[in-house]
Amino acid sequence: MKKFLCILGLMVFVNLFMTVHAVDNINKAIANSKVKKDTISISVKDIETGKSVYELNQNRLISPASTQKIVTLAAAIDTLGPTYNFETSLYKNTNNELFLKLGADPYLREKDLTSLMNQAKAKKILEPKNIYIDDYIVDSVEWGEGWQWDDDLNSLMPKFGSYNLDGNLLYIFVAPTNNGAPANVYSKFFYPVTFMNLALTDESKANNITFERNNSISPDILTVKGSVSKIQYYTVPVPNLKRYFRLRLEDAIKDAKIEYYGKISQKKLPSDNVYLVASIKHPIKIAVGDILKNSNNMAAESVFKIAGGKYVNNTGSIAAAIKMFEAFCKKIGVNSDEIKIVDGSGVSKNNLMSADFMTNYLVALSQIPGFDLYKSILPTAGEGTLANRMLYFKDNLRAKTGTLADISAITGYLTSKSGKTYAFDIMINDAKTSPSDKKMLEEYILRAVYNYY
């Protein structure tokens, strides 16, 4: 008995020693970094017990950046289900009218519209009386609250909505002509955009092209500047999603040689006297990987709104999605009263979360059936937004990163050398240090957790 108690006491001592050593190493990493301590929020919890093993400013509310996608996506998947499909469907009624029911599919492409119309032609639908679009799946608000106006040319932040198509991006080609002469600028598909072409051909330099747009004058005028030595394509967000979608739909109708010269109007799909002609489906699992690994903002926003619509059994909106999210938090036993969510992607700085909330959420997720599958989709070291980061941890880390101006964050799960798994969240909101300094500190903190807990 004495021997057993001695062994038990030794184990307790070792665990206590390692914990103290871990805390010392985290504190040392912070002290040795260029990042101010009061700009850092950290929470680390044992997922088996839910107990905190390290905390620093854990209740401070900070913009979580793209780490928020873990939170909003989990709630959306719970509402939509893992087998949900984004679906764009073409229907015909008994009056020979066509209805295109949109699904806000972030992976719908121009070729899919062509496929739908070709299938209609194959079913002898050649001269429809009218063509309508049912766009009621989500509302018409196409950008997030608090998104920065000067980011409207950022291809990582396109608009989003019912009319999602081709990633909501214009593909613009800039090609050299004669040395010293203006470059050739053109778009992949027709869209009424005017190019103010100030780009020159310069065979002696690498491509250096920039785009500018003044929305107060016209969102459909793009100024192209710089030099080009070889042909290259660039992407800029589509200014008007509905206009772009209808142009591509008209192209698809013409390509299928369907005779229709009328207007394309909006109208809700009737509940009777219609039959399905064809549909295009994309599984939500594509979006899950894209959102968690590649941090796709447009997909994250679309999924969040669609789930909100399903939750309220109506048109999807951010308000409906927030209701859905709050209900999910109650379901898993996490208090969301103190945080604030205004979008699905974390792009807005109006989103506010604490490190303590994030780890509580992650611990609660770990108790849900099917959690291992969700965790396995999170990028590990060397994948997605961690492509060149955290290689020290190999497959022991599953995490989502987040970056905004002045903010760097990382959250997820880390299995330490001892075999225990911890939920962690690190958020740094420091305007004075570089992104690389913030990211380096994140890694040193996680190294201490990995080696000593």
C-alpha cells in the first residue's frame, strides 16, 4: 500500500512539475517575443475534463478573424445535415413555362447552366413561354456587416447570395502586345465592364498589374495599371451578381438553341403543376473542406445563410443564421451571451469572441457524435492555410487560422506528447508587431503545450 501511495505521489508530482514547466515555457515565449502581453488572449483546455490548463486574458472580446468559421460551420452542418446538397433545379409547369430554382450554390459554374439547358432541350423543351428565376433561398444582402469598402476588389471577399456563379469572380486576362505599347485587356465572359487600360507591355520586367475601381463613379469601370511581359489572368469580384448570372443564363439558352427572346423574371416556384426537368447538385462536404482548409469566405457566408433559412423555414439571412447559431450553442451547452456574430466567415471586425468561449465550444464539439470526422477535415500542419506552418507538430495538430489587419489567431486541437488532446485558442490583436512575429509566437506557445502537457 505504501509503495502504491509512493508511486501515486510521484505521478502527481511529475504531472505538477510538467504543468508548471509548461506554464513557465508559455510565459517565457511571450516575454521573449515582440508582442505585448496585454494584446494576447489564450485559453487551453483538456477536452476530456473541460478544465483549463492555461489562461491569459481569456475573457477579453476580440475579432476572431477566420477562426470563427469553425464555430459557424459546425452549427450550419448540424442544421443542414452532413448529406445536404446545394441544388440548382430547372422545372417546367403545365403552361410550358420554365422555373430555375436557385440553391445559392457556391460551386455552381457557367457549364452547369449550359448542362441544365441542354437537358431541357433533350426533353423537347424548345420554345418556353416564360422563364422565371426563384431566388428566394437567401436574401439580397450580398456583403457582410462591417466589411471594408477598400477590400471590394479583393478576390478573397466577393459578394455572395442566391446568384452565386463562377465563384462570383470576373476572370480578366492581360496580355502583352508590342514592347512599349498598351497591353491587351479582356474578360473570359462578356460582362458590361469598361477597362481604363493604363497597362503597358514591357518585355524586360515581370508582370506587375493592379486594378482600381471607384464605386462612387461606377462599379463597372476598372482601371488597369502596371506592366506585363506574358499573358496572365486575374480575378476581381463581380459587381452585380444578378446581372452576371442572367448573362450566363442567356448564353446557356442560346448554346442549347432554345428559342426564347423574352425577359427573365423573378417568381417563386409554384407548389403544384410543375415537374423537375433537371438539376445540378454539389455536396456540402466540398464546402466543409474548402471552408476549413482554404478559408473560403464566400462558401462560409453562403452555408451560414442557407442554414439560417432552413432553421426558420424561410428565406435565409444573417439574422436567421444567428438565431440558428444561438440555438445550437444552447443545444451543446455553451453560453453565447457575451459574444457577437455578424457574419459567417469572420471577415468583419464587428465579430467579437473570447478565447474562453472558443475553447468551451471546441470542448463541447468534441462530445458530439461524428466529431472525429469533422476534426479530421480541419487542416493539419502543412495543409491549407497551414501549408507552410506548424510543421513541428505533424498530424498532432488540427487547427483553423485567422488573419485580419493587426489580428492573428489560431484555434483547434493539439494532441501533446503525453497523448492528451487539448482544445486551444490564441488571439493576438497587436497593431505594432508584424504578422510573422504574431505567428511565430503562436507556434512557440503551442510547442510548450505539445511538449509539457
